[in-house]
Amino acid sequence: MVPGARLIVLGKQGAGKGTQCVRLSHHYVVPHVSTGDMLRAAVKQGTALGLKAKDQMDRGELLGDDLIMGMVASRLDESDVRARGFVLDGCPRTVAQAEQLAAFLNPVELDMAVDIEVPTAQVLRRLAARRVCVDCGANYSVSSPPLINWTCDVCGGEVIQREDDREEAITRRLELYERQTAPLIDWYRARDQLAAVSGIGAPDSVTRRVIKAIEVRRDRKGGRFT
Ligand code: ADP
């Protein structure tokens, strides 16, 4: 059995984080913990958290650090994560979140933070063309739509444009990324926990690059997952 992993995946909106995180979670057999998916599920279920989060999410604003870290900490405390690790997608997104996360995980070490790099011009094109299934979250684009009339090939759900993939919200999300999230790249680099990987090309090639970067680091640490 492949050893578990404790990974954080960073990258601009539209860099392919979600896609790569699902693949990494299958490869290392660990839960995919996505703050965006957890929040969208809360919105759909109409929970108190969802009602609070919806407007800010639609506008592309970030939610408060304490609210996010409360939600993430309780997920990371569950037995599946404790036993095998996690692929964390969408968190941390601010230095304050990274600090809280490191304190929460201590004394257990992160394997690494992977930054998936894609130029802004390219993510803008990807986001404007992105369409998603409202039920299962499967991704499509205007140039590769589902087979039948914008219903999901996987589950038959309706395939639409995410509210926060409209132009105004995209601009805001990328602005917040540059200001709040990009500094995390240096934060993890300074702790010798960063691998930067190109996110250009077919998803399979990106996955191979990411796994290679993780394995190179593991070899350096003696090949152990502890
Ligand atoms: P993206 O990375 O493409 O913006 P996500 O699906 O990861 O999308 O997140 C959707 C929205 O959920 C964000 O725009 C933000 O409003 C909220 N959110 C998710 N994760 C966080 C976080 N770590 N801190 C603050 N807000 C968050």
C-alpha cells in the first residue's frame, strides 16, 4: 500500500488545484480536504455556516480566518486524516491561516506544500470558460462541454457557470490571491517545505510532475512518511 501523505496544494484560481488534489488523494489514498467544496456543500444544505458564507463567496471575497480554521481543524481531527494524512485544497490562503495550521499540526510535519504555477493570462482564460456540475462538482469548459445538453456526464446534474467565475468576482479573487495567498509561497519556501511545479500542459503530465516532486523530497528525508 502506498504510504499516506500530508500535502498542501497552492495555486491561483484556475491553476488546476482541484483536479490535481483529487488525483493526489487517489494516488496516496488520503482524504481530499477542500475548503471550497465544504463551503459549497454548506451553502447547498442551507446550514448556518452556508447562509453566512454564500454572499461573500459569490462576490469572491475571503471568509474569516477563524471560521475557516475552525472548520478545517475539526476535519483534520477525524480518524481517517489522523491515520493516513490529507491533501488540503484551498487552505491556507493567508499567512495567519498557515500559522494556525502549523500550530494545529505540530508536532507532526507536513510533507510539503506544492505550488502549481500557471500564468495569470492563462488562468483568466480557463476560469471564464469553466463550467461545473451543481451536484457533483465535475468540471467542464465551453470548449469541452458534457455530451448531452449541459447535463453532467457523471451524474446527470445541471452544468452551469459558478457565480464566482463571473468576470467581476474573478478579478477580485485573483487580486486577493496576489495580496493574501502569494506570500505563502515564500513562507513555505523559507521553511524548506515548498515545491513549485508547472501547471501547464495536460492534467496527467502535471500530476506526474507533482508526484515526482513529492517523491524527490521523501527520498531526501529517507523515504519515510511519519
Ligand atoms: P477558488 O480557489 O477557485 O477561489 P475555492 O473553491 O477554493 O475557489 O473557494 C471558493 C470560495 O470559498 C472562496 O472564494 C472564498 O470565498 C471561500 N474560501 C475557501 N477557502 C477559504 C479560505 N481558506 N479562507 C477564506 N475563504 C475561503
